[in-house]
Amino acid sequence: MQNPYYQREIAADAIQKRMGQYRISTKSGRHKLLLPLSYGLSSTVLLRILNSHLEHQRHKYSGPGYDLYILVIEPSSISPSNQPTEQIFDLIQERFPSHFYTRLPFHSIFEHDSDVQEAMSKFAGPGFADNPSLSHKERLDAFRASIPTATSKTDVDYALMNRLIVACAKKFGCTGILWGDSDSRLAAKTLASVAKGRGSSVTWQVSDGMSPFGIEFNFPLRDLFSTEVQQYAKLYPELHDIIIPDEPPSEDVLTKNLSIDELMMRYVLTQGEKYPGVMANVTRTASKLQSLSASNVPSCTFCGAKMGGSSNDSASTGILGNTNSLQFCYGCTRSRPDVG
């Protein structure tokens, strides 16, 4: 077993190499980068490493190459089973004070994304009627309640979360988003995306580079397995009362009640311990795929993914008769409530 302190240096070096492009430049000035923070293991570890990276840049160069904007979407606004996190939010600002912090509820998407109301109404179909007289929270709760299955609910929440994060990044003037996904998480996301019919969006969901939203997506933890991230976190006691650990998977839950995302994550975590090289190859292979970047390729109205023009994607456009201005990709069409 390798020395944990050696593993720590390996982890820090891997991330700092990936952040090397964000050195200060006389041409572009200081970059603005957004880090979505869930208080989970990976995003919290990433914040700690990036904080050290910025301190290193301050001492070695003329100044840091980027400003870090931390965005927290309040967990208790996503699920009532999550506890409010005001104290953790205050604590993390106290321990890492050199950054810009914003904390928002999930339903603030109505305030930050001007197009989401129409997209949600058309996505849910004629069986759903949005009521603007309700509070933003009540409106979002009603929409999410209209989604029938566990997989569809997870899929829709991910798309909405992504829209809110991107909208905030643009509001802050950020040119890139730093996602705290480990190699294990990226492998699970790759497998789940393919299973859900979202293969065309895999590239920008797991690869460094430009996203369909005009903002770069980067995954600094992509070379580290979840076990390595856990080992790193154990070396820093100041992280222990910030990180909210994932609920251990219950053996009593029926498979049919789990989303595809949950199933794939369980599979990667169990098989990744036995075959780490295989799991790493899943993400590496997906990263070699070419994304659809042509300007004339339409984007999905709901999730923003480029639509590849396949029979699946073509069949999912304008399917409500009076929605010719709105197009839904194959993956989103599969997640929609029954419109028949």
C-alpha cells in the first residue's frame, strides 16, 4: 500500500498540471472560473487543492492566474431529506476566504434562466400547467412531481441543475466551470448517459473543452479514482466537518426503484475496486469521441445538448404539434411524461 502522503502529492500534482493553462496572461488577464460545490467529497477536495494552487501561484508568479467563484445550490432545496447547510457555508468561507461565494436555492432557476419556464412547460406536456401565481419553489416542485420515474427524475434534475450553474457562470462573467467529478464518477456518468440515450452529449459531460453553452467544462479530478480522493480528504481534518458524506447504498432498495445513474454509480464503485484500469478506460474512450460543434446543428430546448440529426433526434422534434420552435433530444424525450 502506497504512503498516503505520497498519494496526496500525486493528487495535487495531477490537478495542478490540469490547471496549468490558467496562469495569468497579459493578453487575457485573470481568468474567472466557477466551482459548483455540493459539500460532497470530490468538490470539497477540489476546492482545497485549488486553494493551495492559487496560494502557490501568488508566491511563484506575479499573482494568481484565476479568480474562483464558488456556487452552492442549497442541498435542502433539492431534497427535503437534506439538512440546511448555513453553518457549513459559513465555515467554508472562513477556512477558504480568498474566493467569491454564492449560495442559491434550486428554485432560483426561474430568476437566473429566462427561458426555463417555457422549456419546462413544453417538456412536461399538456398534462402539466405552470401557475405563475405560485412561488418559485411551488412551481418547481409541481414540475418535478410531474416526472414519473426515478431515472427520469434524476435526468431532469441534472439538466435543470446544469442550466442553473451555467446561467450563474455567465452572470459572473466566468469563462469556465470546474466540475468536481473523479474518474469513478465520470465512468458512471458515461455509462448512464449511453443507457439513457444521451450518447451524443457524453463528450462535453466527461471531457475537458468547450461545452454547447459557450463555456469551457473542465474536470481537474478526472485522473483520480474516488478511493484516492477519499485518501486525500483523510489527511486534512479541516475538511471533515465540511464534507457531507454520501448515504451508503441500501441493500433493501429494489433495483427497479433506482435510477440508471444510481445503478451505474454502484456498479463502478464495486467493480472499480477490482478492475480500476477498465473503469479508467471507459472515460478515456469517451474523451476521444468528437462532439457536434457545428453552428447549424440545433440544440435541445431542455438540456442544451447538440442534436445529431439521427432518426431518434429527428423524431423528437415538434412532437406536440404546436411546439415547432422547441426541439427535444432523444434523451430528453425519453424522460418526458406521457404526452399521448
